[in-house]
Amino acid sequence: MLTLAPFLALLGLATASPFDKATTLSDCLVSSGVPINTPGSADWKLDAAPFNLRLNFTPVAIAVPTTPKHVQDAVACAAQLGIKANAKCGGHSYASFGLGGEDGHLTIEMDRMNKVALDNTTGIATVEGGSRLGHVAYELYQQGKRGFSHGTCPGVGVGGHALHGGYGVSSNTKGLALDWMVGATIVLANSTIVNASTTENSDLFWAIRGAGSSMGVVTEFRFNTFEVPEKVTYFVAPVQWPTEARALVGVRAVQEFAKTMPRELNMRLFIAKRFINLEGLYYGDKAGLQAALAPLQKITNATLAVATTGGWLDQIKHFGGGINLDQGHPYSQHETFYSTSLYTKALSETKLQEFVSYWFQQAKTNPRDWYVHIDLHGSDNSAVREPAEDSTSYAHRDYLFMYLFYDRVDKGLYPADGHAIMQNFARNLTQGLDKKEWGMYINYPDSRLDQESAQAYYWGKNLARLQTIKKAVDPNNVFHYPQGVLPAA
């Protein structure tokens, strides 16, 4: 059958811009009873402002649901008009995926839906899809001195965080945030609402635990929880590695230690422009921490500058940078930066040398405020490695290290070519490796990846199954963003 599309495209008369449908979309939302932000209003400016000011995108409309029915109706309006829709929970996506990752999407701003309820009989927490991590942690502690494993920033939304992994300073001991998910309520692209668990819509449940934002909008999570320990100890142990030779000894020692790190210890190597730290959280008291770290301290000459034993909320406040834990709406935090990420197994001696060489000879020339976290992600004793590799769509359980590269400017614009230093830092590690030997973390996205590469690096061997599930639940790719899962052909 002939189509006019190619000829219309040549004449500049192809499918209209989503912004041409802005009034129609807003009318649909309003007539359906969906709360929206008025363009140019204070709420619009707040909800449309990205965390990463380098990536500022303009939505066609911003829906502000307070009920699951509002979410259903918002998705229905977008699908009817052929407009892409994306849930925005905390708004911390480093590539602004909650705003669509490009201009012209419907943003479904979830942060007005943030109720948290703990069933103290079952230990199951019901968490609305717009809740922020600090709020969840605070409520679970207040309601029953319970918690689950998740990241550290109080303002990060539980949605994007838990749907794509959810690594944090408890993960070696307690696993990923998605490992604690036992169920979810999801609005699909056809605007129906379904429950998913291991016994109900199990394929969808598998998919959302690793690639959730491509599959639907989660209005409610159900997490298992644990009784929080009475004592935990957070720590900072600076090291002095003034030369490449000394740094090589240190990084090599960290790698050997990481392979069999005790389950109670959670740690990362934090390499910044002006300092190098070992830091993390120990499930126990200071004496236990000292015993656990002693073998590594001896080789690295690390000084235990901070070792503070306290309660559960003490460590959450510490890693949250001291800001108020109970974050909700309104929320406004912003930086200007480029990020990328990497997973690898243990590095060869050659790769260790190349890593240290690039660090000292290239990265140190970067005039901006940069850092590299090397999280000890998958030791032999790690809870991350405990579930079967195919139990969820998270594809990276067997990697020893997770590297998080971050490069920011404190004021003004990020330079057009600034990404090269951190991007090449990562490429220096992957050069010569088979693509099956490394991966990337979508919660620390590289905005410069094309969609094909992003899918391969974020989801690896799970991609084909994810694409099949995507075709079943979102064949028209309503929940599209530039690095999401595409439907199977």
C-alpha cells in the first residue's frame, strides 16, 4: 500500500509537532479531571526544572496526579493523541528522563502521591509511586523501626530508583532496592491498571525490576522490610597515594579485598580531584569495623578519620548530606554535570595500570569538580549476587565493581567538550574487552548514548526478553525515552 509519509516529510508536512497538540492535550486532561500545571506558573517552573541543568527539556504538558485514576486518564490522553508520556518521581534522573529526555513529552509528575504505610504484622510497606527515599526511610522507621535497602539521597524518588536497581550503602549486606519489591500496581499504555508480583503478571513483574520506566507507571510499590539494626557505623578512611606507583598498590589491594569483603561491610573507593577516601557503612560497632578493615588498612595506609556508631537514621542523615530526610513537594535541587557509569569484573594487571595511568595523567588535568565512585558491588559474599541472575531484569549481579563517573561545574554552562575526560576514563577501562565483559547502570545514565547502545549496555543478555514484554504491554511505545527499551520488531 502506498503511503504519502515520505513525500510529506520532504515537504516539511510530516506528523505535527507534539507542541501543536498542547491545547488539545490540556483540554483532554482537564476534561478527564486530571490536575495539571499551568504553563509559566510557579508549579510548572518547579516541576519542569531538571536536576541536571545541562539537560533542560520542555514538556507538552505536566500532569500532577493525586490518584491512580488520574494517572490512568493522563496516559489515556497521551496515547490517544500520539504523545509520549513519562513518569517523573524524584526528578533526579541525570539524563532528565522524567521530562522525556527530549522536548515534547507529557510529564506525569508523581510527587504528590507519597503515602507510606507499614503493616507491622507482615512487614510489608505500601509506598505510593511518588515517594522520595528520605520520606520512605523516615516513615518506615517511625512506623515500626523497619527499612529496606536503597540509595542515600533523600530527594531521589523511589520510582526510578527501585525500578532500575537501587544500589546503596546497604547493598552488600541487604541487596538492591528492587530485591525487596514484592508487588506493584502499574498503569499500562492502554490505561488499564494491573497488579504484578511473582504470582500475578509475573513477566511484567520481572521486567519492572530493572527496566520499569519503559513498561508503565507504578502508582504503588509493595516492599518487604527488615528490622533495622540497633547499631551501624559509618566511616571515612582517607588514603595518601601521591604517585602512580603508590596508587596502583592501593587500587590493587582494594580489588583483592573486594573479592571476599565481609557481608556486614559496605564500601566504595571515592576518588576525587583533591582527595581519595575509602568510605561506607558497617552493620555493627566500631570495633567490628576496625577488625573488618584491618587487612586493607595495612596495605593502603588508610587512616580511619571518621567511624561513628549510631542508629539507623543517623547513617541515613550522614549519607544524605545532613539535609532534612522527610522530603516531599516542593523540592528543588539542581547541579550542572555530565555522568556516565560502568560495571566490570576484576581488572587484569594491565587494566589496573591503565586505570591508574589515566587517572594521574589525564583526569587530574580536569579543572572542574569531578569524582569517580568505585562501589564494591558484587563480592563473593554480596547480597547483590544472592538472587539468581535471571530472577529480575537487572543484568549486572555478577560484576565486582560499579564505577560512577561525575563531572560538574559549580556555576555557568558545562563546556561543550567537557564530557570527553570522564567518557574516556570509562573507555580506557573497556577498550579491548568483549562487550559481554562490561555493562552500564541506567540509574547513572550517560546522556550521550544512542538508544541501541544504551539498551545493550544497560540490559545486556536480558534485552531480548524485555523487548518482547515491552511489545506485549506497550506496543506503540507510549512510554518512550531516548534510552529506554524498544518493543520487539
